[in-house]
Amino acid sequence: MQAAVEFAKLVETLPGNVTPAQAALAWVVQQPGVSTVIPGARSVEQAQSNAAAGSVPALGEDFLAAVKELYDTSIRPLVHDRW
């Protein structure tokens, strides 16, 4: 849960009105070799918001470095040994 809160704080530094879900989807689709993302949605509004992630500009090196740091410190120790 704490990592989600920290990620939301990072998203607040992005220009525009980007939600954490949109930033996460944009991060995935902006990875080399990724051509599509198929997120789930429970409502028309959520589907429209998810689709808007495709319009998020490149996230930038500072944001990407901060996400990597967040992963390395808060998530990697909990999941990395599973693969």
C-alpha cells in the first residue's frame, strides 16, 4: 500500500492532470517492445480514462528513475525471488 501512495506522489509531479492509473498504463506502453496494453475496466468512465493514458507524453527520465527507485526499495524485495 505504501508503494501505491509513493507512486501517486510521483504522478503528481507529471505535467497535466494524469491519474496514477494512467501513469502506470503509460509506463507500460512506453517500454521498449510493448505495442499494446489491454487494461480492464468496470465502467465506461474507467475505460475512457484508461484510453486517455495513450495520450500521456513521454514520462521523462526523472520520473522513470524515481519509479525504478521505488520498485527497487519497496517492491523488489517482496516479489523478485518469485521469478
